[in-house]
Amino acid sequence: MPLKKRSLAQQSADTLYEMITDDALWQAGDQLPNENELAVQLGISRATLREAIHLLAAQGILVVHRGKGTFVAAEAQRSGRCDLGSLSAVRSRLRDLFEARLLFEPDLAAMACRRASDEEIAHILSLGAAVEDAIRTGRDRTEYDQAFHQAIVSASHNDFLIRLVPIINRAVMEAIQLRSMETVLEEITLQDHALLMEFMKARDAAGAKQAMAIHLHRAINHLHLQAEMELPPFSAC
């Protein structure tokens, strides 16, 4: 039953958390055993283990590097015992993060088109290309994706809004760490970033604003976050 499975994943996440913080089996930066070994050690299935890891990653306890493994985050031992909640709670927090992004990030993209220097536009485009390359070659794109969005915010030259970058970074990181949706999100990222970069290159502020809004709405929909907002019709004019 789904509820029973989530409960087991929660218990497994709690056990892993205790192994890190109380038993100190692994230190910050250490890599956890491989999936098969750890699942046997905990007496759970690999699917349940993955869900438990998702919960801990969303709380900043673990960091998942695609193709490399799962590692203990730098702040894991110093963080107090937290309520890990269920996967639905993680999605609820993600919804709030993406809704916050919808309030300002499309306008930031428009501002960047109007205010960015030629060098800043070139930097944004190079980071977008790096995200695309990471996806196509199967590498972890988290840092590139965060840097891409941060470069757009920085190019707005609004000191107050630049302080909101951590919200963007956290949303990007947590969305990527919901790996059950990662393949879909990668395809969305490839399509939407390409469109956004076209408008940025052309300094089309209205188009960039619309493209960013579409990107965020599509991510919300495919993550099943059910944000109660209407997606405006797209126009390239």
C-alpha cells in the first residue's frame, strides 16, 4: 500500500539520519555505500532506499551526484534533528519555492534583457550551453543550472532582487533531486532554456519574460506541484 511504503521510507530516512549524526558512521563529504549494499544493511528494497535518500537530500543531509553516488552534506552533522516529513511535504515546499520564483523571475529575465552588458549576455548564453552539455552527457547539472539562473538575476542589476538568488538555487537543487521526475525535467530544461536563450540573445524582454514563465509553469506541472496559477498564452511578438 502507498501509505505503508512512505512510512517505511520515512523510517529508513530516520535510521540513515541517525547513522550519520548519532553513530557517526560517515562524516561530511563521505560517500555512502552503494545502493545494493546499503539496502541490504537497512533490510529494505532499493526503491524504498531511493525514496529515503530523496527525503534526506531535500533536507540538505545528503547530496546526490548523478553517476558518482550519494554523499554526506557538509552541514549534516551540525544540523539539528529535523522532521523529515513525507515526500508530499517535500513537494509542498517545492511548490512554495516555485510559486515564489514565478512572482519575480520572469520580470528579472525581462530586466536582464534591457540592462545586461554584452559580456553578461554572453556569460548567460555560455552557462545555458553548459547546462545543455551536462544533460546530454549525463553529468550533474545542478551547479550549471543554478549559475545560469543566477547570471540572469545578476544581469538585472537590482541589488535587492539579487538577494533572492538562494531561493532560486534551493528550488533548482530540490527539483533536480526529485529524481523520479528527472528525465522529464531534463527534457523540459533543454527545450525551455533554448527558447529563453534565443530571447536573451535578441534582447527581447517580453519574449524572455514569457519564456521564463513557461519554463517555471512546465516544471511545476511535471513535478505535480499543482500550483493554482494560469499559464498565460505564449506569444513571440
